Amino acid sequence: MSKPTNKSPDPKQKEKDASKMHRRSRTGCFTCRLRRKKCDEGKPSCRACKHLGLKCEYKRPMWWSNNEQRRQQKEIIKNIIKRTKLNEKTNQPLPTSANTPPSLCHSLPTTTTFSDHVDRTRSASVDSQFSNEFNFNQIPSHDYFSSSMMPPPDFASAHPHFPMFQPYEVDIKTETQTFINDIPTQRDSSVSTFSTYQIPPTPHSSGFAMHPTESWVQQDYYESRRESLNEEPLDFHSFEFPHGPFTPTHQAIIDVDDSDRHLLDHFVDKVLRLIFPILDVNQHGSAGHDVVLPALEKNKTYLHCCLSIAALHMKATERIQGEQIDNDIMRHRYATISELCEALNRDTDHDQILEATLGMIFFQCSVGRPGDSLPDIPWHQHFQAATSLVHKLDLPRHLVDLNAHTDAQPPFNMTLTAWIDILGATMVGRVPSFADTYREKNMAQSAMGLADLMGCDDRVMYLISEIACLEAMALEGMEPMQLCSHIRYLGDQITAMDPGAGTLATAFSPTGAIRPKQLRKNMTAVFRCAARIYLCILVPDFDRYSHSITTLVDGLVQAMEYIPAGPEGFDRSLVWPLLIAGSVSLPESSFRNMFHDRCQRLGEASDFGSLGRIKELLKDVWRTNDIAFSRGERQSIHWRDAMRQKGWDYLLI
């Protein structure tokens, strides 16, 4: 009887069993996770991807969240692996001889000069698969005429001599560090994507003959690349700033007492990013470098205003109590008002006085809890002083003179004044102070920078100004028939500005950056819905239970789906539309669920500033109106009356 022999296990079976026991990695590259292969997590490229010529992606790619795109990506990876294997078989080393040209390895720096400590037998080349610059998804040039491969798409180019160039995109990361008195404070970072993608010309218009079998390949390639390469250029220098922008090498020297240093640091680090978020999206860092920091350096009154705001924000967010923090708030607030009064009496430095007055009015909207109130002059009385200064500087005439110049830069302080003036007029039920200027700008179809500053198209803001004028006349006793005629006319104007279906889209690019122009379109849609609701409220015998009103509120809710939410979102820039729509929403309305959800995602930040105030105001309005509805009463309280009952006199924008 023969003895049993010890048969060695099959290597393939052993490898298969080992792969079954391997626990799936959660930190490996997405390419290996898609292939269900073990990843050694090497940086910048793992060993498997580097060996096979694949693009190693540790940042979550766009195709990962879609099953169909995953399948397509897997096919792409298979084809790349096939090409790599084929190249390894076909590429044989050439014999060397005495006539062989010398190596080019000395034409570039060697391994010791690179920071990644990767061993290299020769210098890195952008055409090498082991280079950090190599595009692993690019078709190797030596495969262009391989008979065993399918012909690649014939990428049309504006340069007929180079038809094989593929479109490419470059992500440029910009980091800025703000220094105040030689001390580093705020650090900003932004990513901009620049693309060479252009829509390919048709076969008849281009100078290249297209193979019949290539057309579908070319079309599919460009359709797949169109979204990923669709980045928006940044718009710089949209405004005429009072102090001019800082140079990159400029260091702000701000004269502040040592006892107030912590307030200045808190303002730059915590408050500055809350003030003009839309301006920062459109022009990265512009709120600090072009508006606030130059004013802090040159305008003492403005500095006291910002220090008071910083103390107020610190008290609310860090829950600081005591006489010291209250003294900081009131001390700098009093210094601001005192210096403003002295400057007004001198009747000089009108630019700086206007700048500080607007800051004192507007910055209050970004900080503080609903219960925080300052025992001084209401915002609209401060705005009367700002209005007088605007007239002294002749800014309305200057703004109208720009109508014929499409590339002109409006004065920043005038644009900020218009923002406060138009939406502030709805707070108190009066005519905007510069309504005639807005009407003239609207007739000339000339913008004044509101879209760049606060996100809403200028034309919609002009119409909100007209509605505010109509409401003021209605409160003074306008005849109902005449009122309805004006309401119908303004309603037609709002309808004429409706861009139609397909306008709303995600505000994020495939690289995760905000697309400023798309964000403005989305925010304008929200403001447009709110403007129509605001107009409908003026109708005699207005009924918030009517189907038309609930439809308008639902439309605003749908538009809000395209507004980024959370701490990095833009809910705080939409306080006025949320107030208008929320005040007429019904108990079962989708608005209330949406508003509650977005406040939860924003966290504690939803309790501060104007958003925190309308959050409390809407609670009171809903409570009163819902109780009345349960009793069978259709009469509803206006949000402005609810503010008066609470003793509030806030600017809610």
C-alpha cells in the first residue's frame, strides 16, 4: 500500500484563500478599493497603481458615488492595465554599442534633490509612469499606431498641427497669511481650477477627417469631460474700494492698546469671515484685504466699532459673563458714537465717517444672541446720518454716471448702503432713501454690484425697492383698485425676470469648490420667490392659506435645496427671504421642516446674528398664528407687529 504524499498547495488557490481572509481597507486608495485589491497606501501613489500605470486617488473621486460611473471607471482601469501589460511584453531593451548616445540622466536634478525621498534610477520626467507629474489616464504616445489597439479619439484642437493634445485642467491652491503688527493672524486658503477644455468642432467644420468608428468615442469623451472641466473664472476688482487693496507684501499696522489685543485677534480670526461671505466667494479674501483691514489701519472710529463687535461676538459664542466683557462692548461702542459725532460736527473725512457708520449698522447683523440689545440709537437713525453722508459725497450721481460704462466699478460703500437701504426699508415700512436711484439704474439695465456683494441679482433688488415703495403708499391709504393695479404690474416684472427651467443647479464644482456665478443664480431664485410673496402680502384681504401662497412657499423651499447648508453654507446670507416666506408658512408646510433641518446642520451658529433673531421671531409668529388657526380664525399676525411686541428694532438682513 502506497503512503500518502504531501501535495503542495496550489499557489493560485493559496492566494485566493488569502484574499478571502483579507479585511477590506477603509484608508486605501479608491482605485485599489474599486479593484478590490490590497493597497499598501503609499503616497503620493501606492505601489499597485504605480506599477500598473493607474491614477492613484486618495481623495474621494466623483465616480465613487455613482454605480454606473463606477462600472465605467472599472472598464477604463481594465483597458489601462491591458495596455500596460502589452507594453511590458512588446517593449524590449535596445542593444547598446559604442555609438550609443550618452544617458540623459544628468540633464535634470537627481534623487537627492527631491523632497519625496523616492529612489530614482534617473531623473523624473513628465512622460514617466513613475513621475509625480504623470497623468496615468493619458494614452501613451507609442500606442497611437498600434494595430492591436482601437484607434483613440481624434481630439480636435484650435491648432491644426497638434491634433493629439488632450484638454487638461490645473488646480491652483492659493494660501494667504494676514499679518497685523508683524503677528500672523488669519490664514485663508482657496482652490481655483483652470481648464483648457473647449467644445470640439463638428466633423464638417474641423480640418480633420474623422473615422466613422471614432465619432462615438470622441463624443463620449467630451461628454464625460464637459462637467469636470466646467469651472468658472473668478471676477476680480468689482468695486471701487475707499482705501484701495493691500499689496501682497503689505503688513497691516493697527494701533491698538495691549488690553484690546485679544479683541482685535478675535475679530480677525472669528468675526471677519462672517461679515461678507458672498464677496469672499466672488473675490477670495477681498472682504479682509480690500474692505476691513485697510479701514482698521486707517480709520480709528471703524476700529472701535470692530472691537465692540468682537467683544459682543466673544460674549455670545464663548459664553463669557461679567463686567469686563460688558465694559469692553460699551466702551468701544461709546467711543465709536462719540468720534462719529465729533467728525460730523467737523464736517470732514466724509468717506471714513460713512465707512464707520455703515459698519456700526451692518456688523450687528452677524453677531450677538437675540436677547442682546445695546441701549443706544436704533439702526435706522444711524442710517439717516449715513444717508446724509452719501448725499454729501454725491455717490448717487456718481453711480448713475456709470450707467454707460459696463465695466465700471461702483463705489463699495454705495453698494453696501443700497443693500441696507432696500431691505431695511421693508423692516420699518418706508420708502427706500435712494429709490429714485435704483429706479434709474433699473431702467438703464445697469448693475451696482449687489449680486457680487450679497448674492441677489441687482434687478431683483431694484424690484424689492419698488415693492417697498408700494407698501409705504399702501400704509398711507392708497385706493385698493390702484394698489391692485400696481401689484399686477410689479408681478409681471418679476415674471419677466424668471430665467426658466434648468437654471438651478449645484453650486459646487466637481473639485468641491464653490461656483460663484451658479451660487448667485440659486440665491437670486430664492430672493425672487420671497419678493413675489412680499408683493402678494400687499393684496387686500391677503390669505396665507390660499393655494397660490402655499405654492410660492414650496417654490422657495425647492430653490433652497441648491443653497449649500451647514457651517460653510450660506443660510445666514438669506435671512430676509427666510423671514418673508417663513412668516406665511402653514403648520404642515415643508418650509418649517426645511428651516429646522438647516438650522440643525448649522449648529449653534444658527442662534447668532440675524438668523438667530428670525429663528426666535418665527417661533412667536408661528405660535400666535397656529393658535388662531386652531380656533378657526384666519387672521394672522404680521412679523413686523411681532417684532414690536418683543420690543425689537433690529435690521434683519
